[in-house]
Amino acid sequence: MKQSLVVLGILGLVVTGCNKDKDGGDSDAGDTVAIGSLLTSTGALAGIGSDMLRAVDLAVNEVNDAGGLLGGKTVTLTNQDDGTDEGLAGAAAQAHVDNGITGFVGAVGSGFSLAAADVATPAGVVMISPSSTSGCEAYTGHGLAMAA
């Protein structure tokens, strides 16, 4: 339950903090709000990432069952797998940017988060990692802030 509440907070932050699509328009103009996740489903950290993805999916279902966000809009979730690989994490983040996702949950590990941040930050895409643990100094060079 606690993890679902955290993810619900993340969903709210992502949706209310960034409503612009990749062309600068209102990404939430339709009946849905698209968010992403960049959580490992293959490779060495697949067990952790898969559990996190189930938690995010549960939170999305809870939000939708409660009437959605932003006046009843349905939240949709798209996951990109980083394959427990920093190169794939950057490519997965780029896929979210290219698809107009305004924010995503992930990545599972610090190295993957930093690789994704190098793509997401310049694009203005919000990313929130539930498990990256590198010290604050590792993130400042990537345009990120860390909060515990």
C-alpha cells in the first residue's frame, strides 16, 4: 500500500508538473494522460524491475478506478525495458521522449538512471527513480536533484 501511495504521488507530480507534448502543445488535451516507466524486465535486475512495474501498473489502475486525473482523464502506461544495460537505458529514455511521454518512473539502478537522465533532462521530461542510490553529487552533473 505504501508503495502504491508513493507511485500515486509520482503520477500526480508527473502529470501536473509537465503537460507539454514533444511539439510544445498540451499533451493531455484528449481523454488520456500518457506516462511511462523505464523499469528493467530483462537482465540481472529483472526481478526488481518487474516488481516495480507491477506496483506502477497497480497505481495506474487505482487512479483510473477512482476516476482518473485532470478531470477524469484515463492514465495510460508504457514501459521501456533498459535490459539492465546503460546503453539500452538511454535508448529507452529516447523512445519515451520520441513518443511524447512527459514523465516516467525509473530507472531501477543509478547507472541506468544517469544514462536516461542524459536524454530526459535536455528534453524536459520528468523522471523519478524509485531505487537509484548514488550520492547526490552523481546526479547534479546530469541536471537532476535527489531527494530521499
